[in-house]
Amino acid sequence: MEKIITEIAENFIKNISQTLCEGKTISQIEPELLKQTKECAARLAEAYIEQVDAQILANKTGRRETGHSVERRGDERRLQTQLGEVSYNRTYYKKAAGGYEYLADTVLGVESRERVSEGLSLSLSNAAKDMSYSKASNHLCNGEISRQTVMSRVRLSEAIVEKPTEKRNVPELHIDADEAHITLCGGKKSEVPLISIYEGIERQGKRNKCKNVFHISEFGKKPDELWEQALTEIEKRYDLTNTKIYMHGDGGSWIQKGLEWIPHAVFVLDKYHKNKAIKSMTAGLEQIDRKLYDREIRWALENEDLRFFNELTDSLCNELPEREDKIRDSSRYLIRFVSGISICKTDLCANNGGCTEPHVSHILSARLSSRPMAWSRKTLKKLAPVLAAGNITFKSKEQKPSLPKPLQKAAASASKAFCRGVAGLPSPEAIGTLPVSGKINGTQKTLRLYC
């Protein structure tokens, strides 16, 4: 083992030194140095795996206890990892209880017929949150992994939900509810809902920021199930006694359902949709008239003066008869949620939220719908919660059982043998101060030559 590690270290130092001696700039040698470093780490990983296999093979007594007999040796396996491709040989065993098994793979936690390591799978899933499957593969492994494989890694991923340490009591809580409009495979349109909960908006430098925000998104869930999940997460984090709760949104039916679940919540019409409806009413007027009507409409809504508002609507329909249908539709929309508009004047805390569109844009739309693409339902059920949570973990296909003691001993013996091989190398502090006389191994000679 020491000889193998020494040879790998010698080749690594030699290749690195040759690259540095070519007189290139840092930007030119940096990719090459990174490539050589990964290759060295991959070769060391291969040596370690084969040492594990050798220790299991040598432990005949332990194998008899577990009921494994040698079927054949030297079966090659190639595994894509974050270091690159790792290729190694291992022994195939027959189990007394029936079936066959590669014990080295079992000890190392490598699943049967899997060609991508768990670490690389997690990295691919993380990258796929922000870029296409193809770009994720190119970014992490030079396109060695297919887009289909990256998608399968995403489908095995799980969102990590932050677990609060204690409940807090806050004066106000804001809930933004909206949805991203996406296209499913086959061309059918659908929606991915997003619920954002935070404690209001605070100033951070020149920008506003939502305070202690967290997001919930689940594709395919019924509104009642989604709001039940939201209420559960809120109650884990907050003591809602004496807390004002404001629900911001466009007033869709699934959002109104949230008012039935969240205790004492009041609805606030999102400013984006309010402004959109007002602009739809005044579109087509001269700029001076548009500003006048805009100001009067806002005053009527803030004060819930519906008589005056209806007079303004009739006046606009008389001036723009060709747009009467759109004006009436926008007018009915604003009247329907007039209490969600006037509350911003009577309760100033209601103005301390309402970021539905930015949340959807940054959390969901940037990945799901900003460019032409189609999604499968199966992928969306995994990807939407991951995008909302921001953190991701990777679940293996199979639950790994605990190793029998003989295999644990074999793994420990392999680690000790590998460490003995590493111990034969000089420490970083010793590089450049190697002894001039006495017994010098091959690695020391290499260091003496290139350092």
C-alpha cells in the first residue's frame, strides 16, 4: 500500500512541477492544476477501495461468519464522482442465504448498478435548482452525466426544512400567496403555488428585505392541504397570541381558502394587482386625464366611497366606449376587494408587506417558467419544495442496513493499512527540509528533485 501511495504522490508532484515550470500565467495553469489534483485524489480513492476489497478477501473467518464465499475476482466498476471517474476492481461473493453481493461496495455504501456517487448526485441536484440539466452536467462533470440522469437525481432529492428551536411572539406576521404559471409536458398549462411567511419588511442598506422569511411550495396539493401545512409551519415558529396576521395576494380562490385556516388573518390586496387593475381602467386616456382619474380612483377605494367609484367607472366608459368591457371587469375586481385596499389606510402595518410577485419571480419563475420549458408532474413534486426551502439533501433508493461486525473490522483494517501507507510520506512541514543522509524513500527523492 505504501508503494502504491508513494507512486501516486510522486506522479502528482512531478506533473504539478512540470506544469509550473512551463512559464504560463496563473489563469493558464489554474485549470490544469485543478485537473491534476482531482486525478490524484481519484487514484487515491481507487487505491483505498481496492484495499478495502483486499482486507475483506483476506478475512476468511469473518466471511464464514457472514456466510459469503468467493464467486469471482477482479470485476471492474466505474463510478462518476466529484473527483472524476473512479475505476476499481472488486470481488464478487455468493451468499449462503441466496444471491450474490459485492462486499466492497456494501462497505463503501455504493448502491448496486449505480454509476453516480451520492456526493455527485447531491451536487447535481443543487446545480439543477439554478440551471438546466445539461448545464448542471457540463458545470460539474464536463457533460459526462446525461440530462436524464440529472433529472433522476432531482427526483431523489428532498428539501431540508429548517427546524425552529423555540416559538417566538411577534407583533405582526405577513403571508404572501401567489403562483408561478408553468407548462407541463404535452403543452398543458398549470400552476405552482408559493406561500411566503415573514415578519415584515426591514431596511438593509439601500434595499428592503423581508425579515426572517421562509417559503412553502408544493405542486399538486389541494388548497386545504397546502394551507394546513403552512399553518403547521407557522405554529412551529410562532406563538400567535396578540399577533396581527396579514395575507397578501391577488384574491384567487385558493388564497381566500387560506383565510379559513389562518386564525384572525385579514386580506390585503397585493399592490401589484391593484395598480394593474387601475391602469387597465385608465388605459387609453391622455396622460393628464389618466393621472387625474388614477388619483380619484385611489381616493375612492381607500375611503370605500363606492358611489363615487361607480361614477368614475361610468365616466370612463362614456369616454372610452370601445374599452367598456375591460373597464367594467377591472372595476368589479377592485370593488370585490375594496376592504383589502382600504385597510392599507386604516392600518398602516398592512403596508409592511405584499411582495408576492418578487417572491414568485426569484423563488419559482427564475427556474420553472422564465424561459420556454416543459415539466413533468413527478419532477415538479420534488423540485418545487426544494426551490422554496433553498436547502437540499439526497435520499438513496434503498435504506442502508448496518454492517456486520466482520465487515466493520475489514473496513477498519483497510483504513489502518491506508494510513500506514500515508505515514510513509513526509509531512508538509518536512518538504524542503528532507534529510541529506540516511534512508530516503522514492517520494523524498521526488520532493528533493522538484521542490
